[in-house]
Amino acid sequence: MAHSVLGSVTLGYELIWNQKRRCSGVRLFVEAESQSSVDAKHLVAAITELWPESAPTLLLHVQSPALLGGLLDHAPVRGIWLEIQDHWLSDALLAGRVRKARERGLPLVWHGEPGQAPDASMESLFHKTLRTLSPHEALAALRVSLRQHQDGGAGTANAGHSPVVTGSLYEGLASQALLEHALDRQGVSGVAGWPAEEILHAYRFRMIQPSQRLLRALVKAIEADESLESLEHRMGDEPLLTYRFLRYANSAHLGARSEVSSVRQGLMVMGYTKLRAWLMEQIPHASSDPNLDPILFSMVLRARIMERLADAGVEDDLRREVFLCGIFSQLDLLLGEPLGVAIHRLPMPGRIASAVVGQTGPYAPWLEAAAALESGNTRMIRDVCKAHNMPADEVNRALLRTLASQ
């Protein structure tokens, strides 16, 4: 039952980011099938089987009060937190289970409406609070942030009081200014979600460059004589660099005898010495903007999930194609030009272009499912998976394995 229970729920996810712009947790949305009862004990067993202690913290956002009640009665599991909706605390029975769960040491996270704070009588029950700024609070926070910059730093007397609470988690921060204020000035524990479109909008008049941090890591890997497989994996962690690498590998300058359609093929054609020299040329112009890191990470994560969904097994060529399909599916956001234009500059297999540009072909279902999983809209996720005949058990297992390995 610990295995089959994953077929009775729909899962979606949202990443939680810390001050260093690293993924510090995963918010996992869990919806039970309406026609079946899910055993909380078996669900926890199924999740923990796929979630090692080395994985990020897992915050369970359960959309069923009945399932939440069952999870509250379960013994604490290291690395798993449980989100509690404030409006459910009006149920005296559930509130009592919350108190007992806290007494047993279960880490609970309060979550309320925008602008809402936990009731003072209940606040001590929670390990963390997950807050959302109201429009009025967001404006106040932006004003404080502006004064902090004008006064030359945080903590100045003229900055005013920020509504952003130190040590809390926040969701829905819609601008880069709010994000930096919360993480860098107010010391929040983390933020759920990332305002990718707003951050990328700032680059509309200038070209985004590959990550300097990832470029340097790749150079060190070459100097350490890491394997071809390792270099291929590291290259895949930077979508824009992968795109430029494949363009360079197919350029007349390199003089490849045939079209290069995969990173591995390009690495073999170029060799370590030429690769290192090419990477060193990129570093002076590379990006050091940490706010881009979560965007790149999320793009790569989509591709890794696609790999799992495809279940490519030993068919390495298929796995590489599926991965490229995933990381190139949002290339337009980085290049500032239509996907079709960017993709057709490379000698990519037609299967990739069909999925990325036309949402058709054999890879399209995996791409649509992986994109759908990036949200709390479990109804949409369920509909997409059913439309493509993807069993919930297999999708959830692929998702959990991928998230746990990041």
C-alpha cells in the first residue's frame, strides 16, 4: 500500500528559496482523489521512501481537511513540515489535533490570507509562518526599501518600519525590489515562488549572459579531469550556455565534420583543451546576478522531471533529447526572441522543435506534464496527466525522485 497510495493523490510543487538564492525547500501540493480515502500513514511512508535526509525540506500543503487530520496524527518525520491553513483552525477538533501534533514535535507552518497574521493564542504552535503581503503592506515595504537605499543601508533611523516579518516565510512577492527587501534586508527564512517574469523584464534592453558561477565550476571540473558524463551534466545546469555551446560546436570556426545535435557529441568534438579555452572566453562577460539563479535552476528542473517522466532507461540518446527539449522550452525568456527562431538555429531533431514550438510530437506530453507540475493547480495537473494516459503513481514517483535529488 505504501507504493499504490501515490496513485490516489495529485501532486504539484513550488520551490522555496533562501537568501543565497538556493533551493532550501519544496512546497508540495497534495490533493486526494475525491472518490477514494487516502491513508495518511501510507502516504508519509511512500513519500519518505523517495525523500532522503539529504533532500531539501518538504512542506506539505494538503488540500483536504480529512487528509490533513490524518497527517497531524502521524509521528514526526525528519525534513517534513506540515502547512496549516488558518481558516481550518476554526474547527475545534482540527485545532485540537494541531496542538497534539505540536506537542509530539511535528513542525507546523501557519498559512493565512494576504495581510493576515496568526492569532496570538495560536502562534506558539507553529514552527514557521508562511505569510502573504496585502497590497497595502507591499507598498509600505517598497517605501521602506526605497528609504533604506536612499539612506545607504538597512537599520537606519529614517527607513521606517517594514511589514515584512523577520524569520517568516513569504509567498507571492511579485517584484525584485520586494524580493531583495525580504531576503537581504529583513532576513526572512525563505520565499515560495520567484518573480521570474519581473526579473527578466529588467533585461529587455540587454542580453542575458550565462552564469559566472556555473562557468567557473565547469572550468574547475575540466581542470580536475572529471568524466565526460560529469561535464555533460554540469553543462546542462546552464540552459543559455548549453545553447551557445551547441551553436559554437556547429560553427565553421570549429570545423565539425557533421552536425552536432547533443552536448555529449559536442564535448567529444571539441575536447577538454578547446572547451576550457572557450569557457574562459565567456567568463569576463558572464552574469553574476544571483536573482537569475533560481530561474535557471527551475528551467533545468523542468528538464530533469521530463527525463524521469520519459523513463528513457538505457536509451541515452532519447534521454539527452528529452532533456534538451526541457531546457530549451523556455529559451525565449533568456534570449528575448521567439522560440522558433532560436531552435531553428540549431540542428535539433524535429521531435524537439515539434514539442517546444508546436506542442506536438512524442515529447509534447512530457513537456506539458512537467510544466503543469510547477504549480498548485492540482486539477489542471490531473487533467493533463489523464489526457496523456500518464498514471498518477508514475508521475508522482518521477516528481518526488527528481525533487529529492536536487
